[in-house]
Amino acid sequence: MVRCIIQAFGNFILFFSEHIDLVKNAGIIRYVNDNNQEQQIVDNWGDYDYPLACRMLKQTDAFYLYPVMKKSAFDLSGFIGWAEYASGWNYKQVTKFVRDHIKSELPRFHLIFTIGREVVGFGSLAPMPDRRSIQVALWVAPKHQRRGIGNWIVHVLEWYAFNVFGYDYVYYQYDSQNRKSGKIPQSRGYSYSHTFEDVKDGFLASGFWISFKLKRPEGLPPGYIDTGTLSNWDGITFPWKCLI
């Protein structure tokens, strides 16, 4: 399973300190201060008391996901299929949900996003028909929405898609009725790709989907889909630590 974790991300300057510059080193993006010294401390997210952090999903996360999935189920069920039933899930069913996601094979890839000891969101990479493309999928717990967390989740997933895995395009697809979700790809520089019809995945869904795509930046070294290895990313760490 993928063990690579990144040390920082290119657009954090939008969310943290305006005094932090960015430098690139062997494909890893770090923070440095005005004296060109590496920044080790990440500011708290907005008006929270902790930074926004993320890590790969693991089996023990059922304990932390169970309450947030139960509480968020109704609000998320308009456009997320599993949420329609999650309000009635017991702990065993949430454990199975986590286990199934952990067992999923590449290119499927899953991260949880936390602030302090609370899960605030979930992000995934999922396959596209073209093996050199990937799509992002995410949800943010309702009480943490409208705080830039969804945008940051997409940013993290893009980083993995382009730098670690080496995909040519990242797709962001959403139901046409989910206008709130539709704001994210346009704010991140995605371009319109196409529309398609699919099953209605939620009681507010129309089944008419809009697809946007983002091209891989030029000059990045080959990723997993070309090299067949993730060894270049072993041992890379975040500048923060999830508290759960």
C-alpha cells in the first residue's frame, strides 16, 4: 500500500502565512521563511485551534468516522449514495465501509482530513476510463463546510495524482444540481471537459453530470504509473501530525 506522504503543498501560501516562500527540491515542495530557513510549524486552520491535516485511511479510523458519518448522513445524502443509509449504520457497518476502502486497489486511494481529534473530511482518487487520467471525490462534514476545506482536499489529491502517481489529467465531476461542489474546479483552474448522464446518486441528484479536468504541470518527473514504483516517496513526512 502506498506509504508516501508529502512534506508540504504548493498552494498553502493561500491559507497560511503570507511571509512564507516556496522552494522546490527533488519534487518536494517545502516552506521556507524570509531567511530561507525551513518552516516547521503549520498555522492553525482559520479560526480553529489546530491545523488542517491529513493522512492515509487505516482500519482503526472506523472509531473516528462512525460519529461523523452518522451525524452528517442526512446533509450529505442529497448527492452521496452511501450517505442515504449511513444514518442507520451501526459500528460494524462503518467498520466494513473502512475495510472495503482500505482493501481497494490502485488507482483508488483514500485520505482522511482532520482538525485536532475530529475528522472533518474524506478524499479519494478513483479510476477513469483512460488509464492515464484519474478523478477526485470528496466530502466535507456539514458543520465544517464553507471554510475552504473542500478546496484544500482537492489540492492534496491533485498533488498525489500528479507528483506521486504521475497521471496526465485529474478530473472533477459533479451532479449539475450540486452547485456548491461545482465551484471548486473552476476556482482551481480546471477547464470544462464534457457532460454525461448517470444514475441518480442521492435524493437531490439529477443524474446529469458535468466534468472538468486539470492538466499535469510540465516538468514533473515520472510517477508510479510509468515507473511502477513508489520508492522515491518512502519516508517523506508532513510538517504536521494528525492527532488521531
